[in-house]
Amino acid sequence: MVRRAFGGVVTMLMASVMAACGSDTIEADPTVAAFVGTWDADSLTMTNAGDTTVVANLLDFGSFVILIEPSGQYTATLTVLGSTGVEFGDLDANAATSTIQLNRSAPPPPAVSTSSYSFVADDYLVLDGASEFDFNLDQIPEAAQAHFELRRR
């Protein structure tokens, strides 16, 4: 269930700092500067795309944290019902369209998720995008809309 919740958005996300090509420094990406930091979810809901009356609030059963580094590398950790899923990748931001793209590199297979974003305040970020979630717990994820409200520590 945890891995499926990451399927679309956030797949929104604590990034590990890795040296690129043997270098001791990582270049900062100015397009992701506004997103840098550790973000805790205040709200994380999945709404069934086929039946919008079915909504799952994942924070009723766990927590979500994402760390975004100045390089754009991210690590996202979702804990639900005692199970933890961790995702690594890099983030691309497009201010002109108010969208971010999460390029997951682990766990495999690689995947790309796109979300719209808005900064409600400098330390409060809202993400909305397509996802998948196993609403009826039959091991088959259904199409969903993910809604994240994240507060920077």
C-alpha cells in the first residue's frame, strides 16, 4: 500500500546528498531553490478518480516527509500503518506553469510524476496531481487525485 501511494505524486518525496562524478560538492539548481528544505505533510489525501466520494486521508494512519536538497535531489518517506516506503529521485520545477516533476530513480522502476504547486506561504506548499491508490485493499491500485499540504520545518 505504501509503494502504491507513491505511484503518482510524490509522489512528492529527505534527499540524500550524493557527490556527482566524484566531486565533493553538489551544484545548486536555482529552479528548485524555493522548494529546498524538509517538509512535513499537514494533509495527504487521495481521492478516487472514479468515485470522488471515496477519499483516503493517509495521515490518519501515518506520516509523510520529503527532504529536497539544493541540487534538486529528494528523498520522500511515507509511513502508513507501521510500513515505511522511501523514494529517491530528483525534482524539476517550472515556475511558468506552476508545476513540478518528480523523477523517481528508486525504488525501481524509474517513474515520473507531475503536480501543480502553489506556495500558500514561504513555508507552506500545496501539491495536486494524478496518482494511484488501492482504495479497496485488493492489491490493485485505482486512479486517484493526490492532494498534499506540506509545511517546511
